[in-house]
Amino acid sequence: MDTKFELWIGIDVSKDSLDVYIHPTSKRYQFKQNDEDLLVLCKTLKGLPLAMVVLEASGGYESTAAGMLANSGFPVVVINPRQVRDYARATGVLAKTDLIDAKVLACFAEAVRPQIRPLPDACAQELSDIIRRRQQIVDMLTMEKNRFAQARKKVAAGIKEHIAWLTDRLHDMDKSMKKTIQDSPMWREK
């Protein structure tokens, strides 16, 4: 029987902070969402017998922490929030605070043992950001075009200028996306 002691780390990520829970020791930490505190987090975890570090996907706020932890050699998994909420409900955890979420993430990691996959490299993350921004511009263009169709003369002129500006930004995003793809190592290999 394997008696190896392993720690499961749950990190609840918000815009400004990281709430960390270490299972089964019940140690808790809070770090600011900045480079200095992320370095302290990495130093805190260094040398511990880690099985896994789990962060919940939170609209991109987890990217920096996940990237820094992965680059430091930690086994990192970014989890879909719905999976964790389902797990929490199934285990009777209905309250939702940052600390409780961090604990649920750590317990989820131990119980489910999600597969560790490599995080996207910097190029893939950049391309994802460009695609996301391009979609936002497309959405804004659609809204402005709908407004323009209903607008009266004085307002329509401003909307028309904004549509032209957004169209230019869309072309910029397309160029940026093409360049990012062509500069990627995978593109160069092919």
C-alpha cells in the first residue's frame, strides 16, 4: 500500500487576490494578484509534496497565476467552474466564499484527480486573447449597426464614425491574428 503523503492545493482566483487552501493540512493563505505575491506563493509551495494545484477558470484572471505556477514546475490544472459547483453541491457545500471555494477546489482535486494537461504556451494564449478581442469588436459592430438603422440624423453621424473606427480595429485584429499565427513555431514547422 502506498502511504505517500500528498498535498492538494485549491486556489480561488479573483481580480485582486488568490485564496489558497492546502488539503489535508487545512493551511490557508491569501495573496494579492501581483507578481511579487505570486513569487511568494511559488516559494511557499516549493518543496511541498504536491499532488496537484487546482485553479478555477475565472474569465482570464487565473492565467497569470496558472502560468507562473506551471513555469515553476508545479502540476497545475485549470478547472471549469461548473464542475466544481456540481461537486460542491453533491458534497453538501452550499455556501460560497473565497475560502470555502479554495477548500472545495482542493477537495475536488483529491476526489476527482483531473488530468494534468500542459497549459497553452504564450503564443497560444496571445492568439486566444486576439480572437476574444476580435469577437468583442464584432459584437460592438453589430450593436452599432443596429443602432444606426434606428438613429436620427445628428446621432447617426456619430454612430457612423464609431462603425468606421470599429471596422478599422477589426482589420487590425485580423492582421494581428494572421501575424501571430505565422510567427508561431507550429506554423513555421509546417
